[in-house]
Amino acid sequence: MRIDSIIIHHELSVSSYLKKCLLTRFPEINIHEEALNYSEADKLIKLIDPALVFLEVGTDNRHAFPSLSADRKGNFEMIYISDRSEDAIQAIRDDACGFLLNPLNVSDIVLSVGKAIR
């Protein structure tokens, strides 16, 4: 079973690290694309129809997220990524299946992704 996914994060180093962890520990996850912002992400979501989205959230880009969330309609699971632990509360409110705090660590990635694919 292949799980189509995308990563939305403005820092390529974070996306690359996450992608590397996913490729080595979750071969069933297929990272189609990486988006630097919500505008790119909206296009990718419509094109790819992913089952799992890794989504950077935070104060600088929170205003753009509601449109992406509104389009979700239960079609994909989301794992939030943030520099702020306070954003975990928003992840719970938005029914995200996981939350990753920067700097990313492997055990948190494994826990969040394991929950998402169950």
C-alpha cells in the first residue's frame, strides 16, 4: 500500500530531514512534492490528492491556513510542524493526527506517522 503525501515547509533543510526519515522508516509513504508555502500546497493538494500532509504552522503563516483547512473535508490526514509548542493546541483543535516540534527528532516522527497510517 502506497500513501501519497506532501510536505509544506519554508525551510528546505527541515523538509529534507523529514523526507530522509520517512524514506528510511516508512517505505510505504510516497513523498510526491514539497511546497514552500500554502499557495503551492493548495495546487499540489488538488493535483495529487494526498492521504497525508506534513504542514508547517506558525505565527507568520497562520492567516493563510484556513483556506487549506476548509478544502480538506476529511480527504487527508495532517501532521503539523512548528517551532512553537503552543501550536500543538491548534493542531488538536484542527483535528491533526500529529504534531512535530522543531528541531525534528526521529522518535516524534515515528510516533506521529505511525498514528497517521493506522
